[in-house]
Amino acid sequence: MNDSATGKPHERNGRMPAANERILVTGGAGFIGSHLVDAFLAAGHDVLVVDNFSTGKKENLPGHVRWYDADVTDKHALLAIVKRESPTIVVHAAAQINVRSSFHDPQRDAEINIKGAINVLECCKDAGVKRALYLSSGGAVYGIPNRLPCTEQAPGAPVNPYGVSKYTAELYFSLYHHLYQIEYGILRLSNVYGPRQDPHGEAGVVSIFADAVLHDRQPVVFGDGTQTRDFVYVADVAAAAVLAVRRLSMSFPKPFDERIFNISSGEAISVNDALAAIQHAAGNRANHALATVPSVPAKHQAAVSGEVKHMVLDSSLAKKALGWMPSVGFEEGIEKTVEWMR
Ligand SMILES: NC(=O)c1ccc[n+]([C@@H]2O[C@H](COP(=O)([O-])OP(=O)(O)OC[C@H]3O[C@@H](n4cnc5c(N)ncnc54)[C@H](O)[C@@H]3O)[C@@H](O)[C@H]2O)c1
């Protein structure tokens, strides 16, 4: 039975943790959202999830978490849940995350990422929720920055529809703060990887490569593989979200001046090197010393138009204001991810 029919939450056992905040996580059954759920629970918060399970999975959710099968584009359903549950903070992680899909269907991308965010904020306004945290994308909102590493001061200048929708949603969080005093924070994440990332989607190069390598398939690299990204391990992102929630709680109702934080490792790694590290972790160590020459030859396809060639974020503001630092290095994170996928 689904919640849109009954309006009642699913709860697999009645256990309720001691709560500091009651946090509603949209997209909480997804890759990153489910790690946030785990981390919020471990921090002693009461957590509930809204997800339409388009890419999220019920098995990503701990048994005692209340969840609603609802779509963030459906304001009526969302408002009923928010009013029933009275969360103290909403963490908005639900999104269409596929850059290539955003080119093919920009309307759908905007519908989910922009209209969904407006609905979340409207529900906060109508139900009196005064704090919200939004997961944005540092890889998408800055476009092609003039300087690397890229700080939060760089202007939003997205070069693909996904970046436009993620950036537009940020502007709505700012607008609802000015209009309705909703305190907000934004985490601009770099390339997140780790357990539970879907290897069958088009996003998430680490899990896609790991899946190919573990199944002896030829990994597909778009372009020549020299494009660089900074990868951040998902548990580090969850730790940043816990700190941001704490910051939102502490500063409320005072102004929360530093609201936008890059969350990244700050280490530029080429796609070729990422593949070599995955092959190494998978036990295929032969050519690891030649990091740019993968031992299972990759199949190269045309570079994706609108894809940023080099991106590294500067997370020093998150360190200063939130006390956040990444704790899992790339090789360790890749080992953990490959082990999980195995
Ligand atoms: N994965 C990354 O590297 C990365 C980087 C930067 C930012 N982000 C952001 O982090 C967030 C989570 O991304 P992810 O990688 O975990 O993706 P994901 O696809 O695993 O998670 C998205 C979740 O949202 C749910 N969802 C999608 N549309 C929905 C809708 N209309 N209504 C309700 N639920 C819906 C999905 O079922 C899924 O559970 C997104 O906002 C994304 O833009 C991700």
C-alpha cells in the first residue's frame, strides 16, 4: 500500500530515536540521501523520508525510518505530509541528477529540480517550517570557472540544463529566506562516490567504472579521460550535512550569514586515474604504476557537450564555518566502494 493512498507513514518497526531535530529528507532513499538519513539518526535526530523511488530504493532505508512514497512535484501530497509530521528542518536532496538526461528533456529536469524545490519551500512556508538545507552541485552551478580551485565567490554560470535547474533552486532558497525568513544552508557537492551509488545510471563515474571492471566489461570513457574532478566520499558528505544542520540549529533565529558551502576533497583526479585506482582496488594491479594507462583498455566515446573539463572546489569555508574536513582519502574510498560493490 502506498502513502499517497492512505496518507500514513510506513514504519517497519516502532523504534524512535531520541530526537534533537525532526528532519524530513526528500530523496532520502537515494544514494546520498540514505547516507544522510543514517548520519542524522546516528546524531540522535528523528528522521523521516519523502521519496518517489524513481531511482531510490527502499532497501537503502533503515527499518525504523518513517517514509512516504510521494513526489516533490505534487504540492498537495507534500504539504499533507509536512503538516502531519511537523519537521523542524527539511533537507532537500530529491532531484533528477543526470546531466545528459537534462539535455534530452530539460522540461522534466526543470519540473523535478525547480518546481520540486519551490514546492518544498512552499510547504515549509505554509506549514511553518523555518529551516531548510539544500543539496546543490558544485560541479554544475559554477559552469567553467575562471580560477581553480573554485570558491563560493565564483558566480553561478551553469553550462547545462541540470546546472541551471540546481542553481535556480538555490535562488529560490535565498528568495524564500528574504520573503518568509526561512533559514537555509546550501551544500555544493563535488563528485560524490561510495556504497549505494547506482552503477546502472549515467551519473556516478566511480560506480559505473567499478561495475564494469568487476564484471569484466570494457569501461566507457567520454573524451580522452584527462578531464579532472574532485571526488568526495559519501560518508564525508553526510558528515557535512550533520554539521550544517547543527549550524542551522545553533544560529536560529539569528542570521546565518555563511549559507553556501563547497563540499569536496579539493584533489583533482583525472577520469583515467580514477579508472586505474578502481582497477587496482578490484585486484587488477598489473598496470597500476602507469596510472593513465588502464589495464583493461577503456572504450573512448565523444566528450559530452556541456561537460566541464576541469573542476576542483575549494572547501575552506566549510572548514572554517562548519568545522568540516574530508576524512576519507580517494584510494581508501575506492577500496570501500569496490568492496561494497563486490
Ligand atoms: N551524486 C553526486 O555526485 C552529486 C553531486 C552534486 C550534487 N548532488 C545532489 O545530491 C542529491 C542526491 O543525489 P544522488 O546522487 O543521491 O541521486 P539519487 O538519484 O540516488 O537520489 C535522488 C533521490 O531523489 C528521489 N527523487 C527523484 N525525483 C523525485 C521526485 N520527483 N519526488 C520525490 N523523490 C524524488 C529518487 O528516488 C532518489 O531517491 C541531488 O539533489 C543531486 O543533485 C549529487
